[in-house]
Amino acid sequence: MVRSITLLCLLILALPSSALTRLTASVDKNPVLQGEYFVLSISADDTVQGSQPDTAALLKDFIVGPTSMSSQTSIINGAVTKKTVWKTELMSRKSGVFQVPAFELNGVKTQPFSLEVKSHEAQNINNNDVFIKTSLAPSTLYVQQAGVYNVKLYLAKDLSEGSLTAPELENAQISQLGKQVESNEIIEGKRYLVVSRDYLVQPQQSGEFTIEAPAFNGRVRQNYRSIAVSAIGEDTQLTVKPIIDNYQGNWLPSEMVSLHEEFQPDNVSVEVGTPITRTITLTAIGITKEQLPEIKLTNIDGIKSYPDQAENKNAVRDGRIVSQRVESFALLPQKPGNYTLPEVTIPWFNTVINKVEYAVLPAKKITVTGSVLAPQAPKNITTTSDNVAHVPSKSAMPTIITQVEPISLWITVLGYFLWAITLITFIIFVLKNKNKVVSQIEETPQEKVKLNIKDALSNLKIAAKQKDVRSFNQALNIFSKIKCNSEQATSSHLIDLYQSDELTALIHNLQKRLYSQGAVNVDLNELIVLLQQPIKTKQGTEQSLETLY
């Protein structure tokens, strides 16, 4: 009997499904509050697969959230009932009466209906548990100028789950800057969890626009149960000004643009063949790092220039986007003389005073000297009693060259012969005095290490004087290798070697300064002082570095 009933049910389920005949649409509440999520349900009286109603028309008046689908089949007294339901979360940014349009699926349509959305003032006072604040800096932008749009979500109850949409602006590029920041804030005696996000807003067209504020939808825990909450921020009106006429160069609308350069070595006189590192930093406020122009240097006869790969970065400081482009050039003097490095000029538009200005690096003069070994004068140059040198005439020069060439050849052959004898003598000496030579060689690295430690400390002091944290860290790693007598040693090994809490804290601050976005102060000079303090060995004795002054 049971088997017969089971077969009958399977046969019924295997029958062709009835065609879709009815489609209905409804909402879970009407009226709804402005900025509050509600659910739109569209129900079909059949099992529907591979298709769903088109809800694109809702985007005109509502924020459309995700859509979920469910289907069910029931058999009651032999009658088969099928049903498919689509549920979509919606939110209205504005108050008023809106028309929910008709939806169509497989030729069947729903009936349109009206939906009332009440304003913020009609909300219950308890809804201040969740709200959103927004701000834009600066409040007025030029085309392609970058502004920072800040969103803060305030939650007075424990969050179970939730989602926060991004702001929207027509004809603009919007992207999130970094990760969100969470903090706590007390407002009128109530503690809130504050979730803050920064967005880069860069309009591409002039005119009057509206930044649509983000919306939040989620659930919070209240009295051991989960309740739904939602919120929406206030829209922001934005005026975008056009690019000024007759502007020359890259369009850089900014509140401040500056150029800074550093030279290593920083002296203005160098010898031929001594490389000079010129580092130029371009800083701009309200400009993305992609907008910063390439820095080009004018070629100088007698000095070769080798550019390094540029480094671009940006960050948010006091509600403003700050971008930097750092370019390094290796300058190699080829011949002695006095040279002038031409000035570097970058035009930009000052959005504060609405005027074109120029960031300028002034021209710099450097002197390149020749080799310290001066060439010897020819022997046939004579001097008279009045100390005036007399050089032979051009007709006599070929005769002098003819006489000198054989002598130079013999001198060269003799030099190679003496060099060979010296090399053989040295090899014989080493073989006979192997033990003595080894003992002398073993003493040499100690003095070399001592000298290198002095050089390393000197490099640390130079970097500290220039307040160059990156160069200081490189010099500190070299010091670590020498002090710890290991090529794999880094500044972290100095912590284990010195066992000093003060030194440990300073090294940690230095690493935070290099690898974190936050501004961490570190006293480089104090770190150098601690590096020269005595070190406790395992036997309890002390070893110290020689102080350099």
C-alpha cells in the first residue's frame, strides 16, 4: 500500500507543470520611512527557472539591493500547488508618494501600486541608534581636481551584520582610499561605534551635481535578539568649475604644489667621475598621484644623467589628498669645468586664489675638478730668466716624438720585467713564511671592522643631520652587519645584542616610521648615542664603541 502511494506521488510530480497564469507584487510595509529598507516581493503561481522579473525601472526612485529567489511545491488532497517568489530589498532617498511599476514575466504582468515614503522628521526618536554623517573637502572642485569625501557610520548597538554602499556622483571617478577606520565616540551620553571611510572624488565635467550619500542596511543585537536597522546620509550639492582657458601644460588644480631637491654628496665641488645623486620631490594637495607630471632634466654637455624609476604615492592628511612623486637622477661628470644645472619649473593652477602659479627649483652651480695627479710637462720645455716657458715650434714636434717613442717602449718592457720579478719574489716569500703571513692576515679584519664601524657611525650621523629616515635605516643595517659580525644581521639583531629597552623602543619607532602610514616620531640622534653605549658580554665585561666627534 505504501509503495503504491509513493509511486502515485512520483507520477503526479512527473506530470508537466501548469503554465504561469498569475504574477503579483507587494511590499512588507506601506508607508515606509525615508532611508529605511523594505522588501518588495514578486510571486508567481508556477515553478520558474532561468528567468526573473526585470526590476531595472526601480533604479529611478529607489536604491535596489540584492534579490533572492525561493520556490516550493505542495500537494494537498492530490492537488499540486507550485510557487516561486523573488524578494528584493529597496530604499528611498527621498520622501513622497512613488509609483511601483508593473513587472512582466513570460507574458504575465503585475499590477502597479503606490508607495508612500515619509520624511526623516517622522521617524521615531529611538532611530538615532544608527545614523550617517558625510563631508566633502574642499566643498567646491575644478574639473579633475581630487576631493576627499568622508563617510561616518554611527552605531549605538552591537552590530551583527551589515553593508554600507558607496557614494555616487554622475560624471566622476570615485574610489575608496585605504581601509575603513573604526573608533568610539560619545554623543550626548551615548557611546557609538564609528566606522569611517574616505573616498577620492574626482569630477570629469563641470556643472552642478549631487553626491548621493551612502546607505546602510544591517542587523544589530538588542535584548538577546537581532533586529533590522538602516540609515542613509544627507546628499551633498557640488559645484564643479571648468578648466580655465589658455592654460599651458599639465592641468594641475591644487591648493599647493611644491618642489624640493636633495644632493648626495651635497657639496658644490666634485671630481671627475664622482657620481652625484639628485633627488627631486614633487608634492601637491588635491591631486592624485597619477596626475603628477614626469620631471624632465635638460641634458648638459659634460655630465651624463641616468634617471631612476619614479615613486608615486598619496595619503589623506587633515581631510585633503596629498600626493608625491619622487624621482632620482644619477649625474656623472665627464670632464672638469663649471656647470649650471638649469632650473626646473612646473606650472599649476592655484584653486585658492584662482591664478596660475609655478613651482620652481632654482638653477644650481657645481664645479667639477680634474684628477689630483697633474700631467708632467715635456722635457724639452725650457724656461728663461724671466720665468716664461718656451714650447718648441710645431715643426720640431715630429722630431721629439720620434726620439721619445723608443725610450717609452724600453721603459714599458723594463716595467713588465720588474713586475714579474716582484710577483715571483712575493710568491716565494709567502710559501716560506706561510704561518707568519696567516697570523698577519688574521689581525687585519679586526682593524678593518673598527674602521668600518667608524664609517657606519659617520653615515648614521650624516643621515640624522639630514633627517633622512630611509638613508638612516640603510646605514643602520650596515652597522648591524659589522657590529654583529654577520652578513645576515639587521637592525633587529641589535635589539638582542644590546638588551636595552630604550634602544628597542627607538628601533621599533624607526620601523613604524618606515612601514606604517601613521606619523611616528623617532629621535635619530638619541639612537646613535645608545649605539655607542657599552655592551654587556656573557662574562659580565663591557665593550664599547669609540665615540666619534
